[in-house]
Amino acid sequence: MRTKATLTLACKDGHVRRSLEAVLGPDNEGGPRGLEISMGGAGQRLEFRAEADSLSAAVSTVLALLRDVALFQEVWLLSQGMDGRIRRA
């Protein structure tokens, strides 16, 4: 069974999206056999697509991407002079 998962992120602006895309791109090349990852975006939106031979591979790939995005967010906030904590509404 082939499984597809899509993760769409809304960044603060195009600059943040391009920065996130540049940081995550190199890590997401040359994955294991049976796993295809693509990434693209425009404006504020960045979209990741994972297609795998198994459900667990697709889901674990998206979860790994979410961890990387969370780390990027912390580093980005710290570099902007903020404390890096995520604020909940």
C-alpha cells in the first residue's frame, strides 16, 4: 500500500518561508528506498509531501519534519531577540 502525507505550514512571511525551506532542504534529500519527499512553496506557505510504501514511514517522516520546524522556530525567535518560547492563544 502506498501512503501520501501532506503538511502545509503558514510562515510569518515569504522571508521566513524561504529561510525554513533552505534549512530543511538539505536534510530531506537521499532518503530511504520507498520514501519520496518533496517540498515547495510560495508566499507564506510551505508544503511538504511524503509518499512512502508504508503508513508508518509517511507518518514518521512528517513527525520528524515537525520536530525540525519546531527547532527552526526556536532558533529563529532567539535570533530575532525573542526568548524562543511558543506562546499559546
